[in-house]
Amino acid sequence: MIKKISKLTLLVFLMGMVLASVVGCQEAPMKEEDKYQNWEVDWDGYRPSVKDPSDEGNDGDDGNVDESPDDTEQNIPAVKPVTYTKMLKSNTANLNIRSAPTTSASVVGKMDKGDMVRYEGLQNGWYKTVYKEKTAYIYAGNNYVSIVHMKQGSEDIERVIAVGEELLGHPYVWGSQRYHWGNGKLNTNFVPGQFDCSALMQYIFFKGANVLMDLNTRTQVVQGEKVEEGQLRRGDVMFFTNDSRYNNTGIERVGHVALYLGDNYILHTASDYAVIEEISAKRWSYFIVAKRFI
């Protein structure tokens, strides 16, 4: 009887040792936050995708890991690529803008040499655009107009610019009614299609990006973040003096405002109608400061 009990005890003891050995060889489960510690951004602007360490040795019966780039790495752009917007640039003075793609259609406006409007396609030998918030057309022949490309800004900036492009051709109206009272409360006396320079800026920033600008150039100029001239970028707001305010001081010197588009172009309305045109040497001599609202 004593001999049989000793064999049973020994058997139980040996089974316990084997079980303990198996359990002891197992690793503790890897925490989720410990899986992705070793990645880096390379100097070409791409970040290799991270291989899950738990997949190591699971590519075949031999335990070897397949080092094929298709399986271990995927190139992911780290920076959004630069995109461009197409514009139509007039190569001549008094270029007709018509209501339909035919020379018999009514003239809805004209472009000076160097002025630009939005490109919306080509139809039967005519460029399609938008003018005074309506579809319009410019003859595409005889090198009257060229297609140019401008670097785009952020999505918010492009929405603001898009609103402004719709308003090209609307007449300048000094002291026009503002769209809102500077706080987002709408002005019931606002007249669509009538803008002076500061009313235009207020309207497009509110409509395009829900940004609140004040009522005139001398109150708008104290808003936003100051931008040095050499740091100007698409979507910045430029403030200028003018002939009547040139000798004033402080904010009383500010008399005009425009939206910078890049490549020395601005969108604004000044004395005639809303337009996209180059900044002249004289206007640069009147430049005071630029502000960033987005």
C-alpha cells in the first residue's frame, strides 16, 4: 500500500512540473499601445506603414518573413500635394464677356489686359466662366485670352475666393450696405450686388468661411493677424491708403482693402467694379499692412 501511494504522488509531481514549464514559456500578451513604437518619417516626406510585431513569423511554415515592399511597406504622402486653380487671363484691352457662346449674344462686361476670371470649361470654341453671379462666355480664338494656373490655399481660403469670383463685374457702390453688422447679425437693408471694398471683403469672408469682419477698412485693419510683406500668401487681406487719405496718420490713413490671390494679383472692387487684377506700382506705394483672417 505504501509503495502504490508513492508512485501516484510521483506521477502527480511530474505532471505539475511539465505544466509549469509550458506556462512559463508563454509571453505575456502585448499591450495595444506597445505595438507601434518604432516608426519614423523619412526625408522624402513619406511615412512607411508599421508592421504589426504580432505578425512576425506567420508568413509560412518555415518561419521566414517575406521582405517584399508590397507586404511590409506602403508609401503614404505626409503632405497634401499642391493643387492649382485655372483662370482666364485677358491678353488684350476691352475683351468682351458675353451672355452666351456666340458673337450675337449680349455683352455683360469687359476685361482689361491682364485681368482674370474663373475658368469653367470650353464650349464650342468659347471659354466658360462666371460673371455677376451668372454663367458667361469669352471667345477662345486669336489669343485673346490665356489659361493660367494659380496655387490654391486651404479649403476655407478657396471657398472665400470662390464667393468673390462669383461677384466679379458687380459695380462699386461707395458706402454700400453691409451684409451684417460686424457680429453676424444680418442687415435687412443689404442690397445684393452692391459693394464697396470693405463691404465686399466682409461679405466673401462671412459667406465663404463664416469669418466676421467689421464694417469698414479702418475697423477691419485692427482685426486679424499681422503678416509681413515678405510672408504674404493666398487669402491674406491687404490694406492700402489712397489719394485722399495719404497724409493722414494711424488707422485714418487706411482707405482701401483687397484680397491677395498670389502672383501679385488681388480680388477687390475699386471705383468701377469687382475685379481680379495685378497690383500696380502705384498701389504698392500705397500699401500699409496685411492681415490674416484664416
